[in-house]
Amino acid sequence: MIKMVEEAQKGLIVFQDRKIRRLWYNNGWFYSVVDIVEVLTDSPTPRQYWGKVKDREFIQLELSPIWVQLKLPAEDGKLRYTDCVNLKNAFRLVQSIPSKKAEPFKMWLAEIGKERIEEIENPELAQDRVKEYYELKGYPKDWIDKRLRGIAIRQDLTDEWKSRGVQEEKSFAILTNEISKATFGKTVSEYKQFKGLKKPNQNLRDHMTDWELILTIVGEKATNDITVAKDSKGFGELRQSAKRGGQIADNTRKELEQEIGKPVVSNENYLHLTEKKKKQILEKLSD
């Protein structure tokens, strides 16, 4: 039986109890080549194995690379550049590696592709899968609704940024930090540290309280609308719109804090969701 287990939007997918890192990039998932090689070959030195395959199958034949280098979490927790392939090129990679696991792995990849096509045709399916993930993990239903709304607002904003000249991940991170700093007085990394999040793949928004999520939505929605209204183009203009959007959310935060008499920014998080609970979730998702 082929097991397919996903941690939704967490940059991790599991094939037959073997972890494969992945990253959402350029409107699609990209998977770690080294992780795929390790799964297929059980090699104790998958990087060296991939190096030989890369040289034999592509470099010596002067073929175009099927991989791109993206930053993924390494064993030491740091982000490091890693060769990655999209779904289409993952099939090409499998063809280049003799393995008894090739056929079940291709079937598994096909199932991933099928789900992706279904989600493109019906976006509600993707939302339902994410909702189920959060429900299984124990998040409150009203929090989940806000989180899903935030995902949609975020997607609209990043699409708008892309259409106006922003392509590099570093630029997206800078713009996001401008909104966060204007809204909460903290960059994303500072906020994660404040909440005690230490792992690179821990999503800050998955650890926000209701009001933090709401204010994040306000900041990003305001940024989107300001960007469109002012017809901001290029990184410089988009950065100014991001700052202004965050300032609007900051004004809302300060007025609320004045009324309720306490700060909205909190170090509360969802780290109480234990590894045991996560294991139960993954087992249920793999059925």
C-alpha cells in the first residue's frame, strides 16, 4: 500500500515513512532531489549518488538542467540551497535511477498530480484539505476560519506583487516584513522569536491569536487595495504601499488596545500541540 501523508503547507511530504522536503515556488511544489534519491536507492550517501547521476545523465550529455536550487531546511535547522525538481521533472528523475521502488513512487507522484489538478479545477478542495488538517491538529473552528481567510488574502496580495514586478523570494520577504513591522512593531523573524518558535519550518501565522490573525489580514488587505489604488509598480513603490498598509493595521491595533486596556501582541502560541498529537494526525491522513 502506498502511503501518502502531507503536512499541509509545511514543506514536508512523506512516502512510505520517508520524509521528502518540498517548497512552494513559482506556482508549484518543488521537491528535494537528494531526498527523492535517498528514498529510491536507500543510499547512505544520496548527495554523492545524485552527483554521479547529474553528471552522467545531464552534464556529460549537455542537456538542460531539470533542477533549480532553492533553500530548504537542512539537518542542522539552517536553510541551505538544495537541488529541487517540480512534479514533471520528478518523473524524469525517477527514470534516471534504477530502483525497485520506481513504480510505486511514480504512482505516488501521479496521485499528488491528480490532487493538484483537482484543486486547480475546484479551489474549494484545497481549502477543505487545509481545514481538515487544522481541525485534526486541534485548532478551534473560529480560528481556522480566520486562518483560511488570511491564506486567501495573502495569495491575492502575492499575486498582485508578482504582476507588478516582484519575483524574488527575498523581495517578498522584505515586503512582508514591512507590513509586519508597521502593524506589530516586529519583523517576522522577531515575532517568531518572541513566540518561542525555533524551527525554520514553523509558520508564524499558525501560532497567532485571533486578533493577531485579524490584524495581519487587515494589513495585507489594506496593502493590496492601496497598491491597486495608487498603481504601485516596482519594488520601491510596492514597499511604500506595504508600509502604509501596515500602518493602517497598526492604527486599528492601537485603538483596540486603548479600549480593552491590554496589548494585542502576545507570545501565546500553539506549541502545546505535541509530537504525539502530530503523529496521530499523520496516521489518520495516511489511511
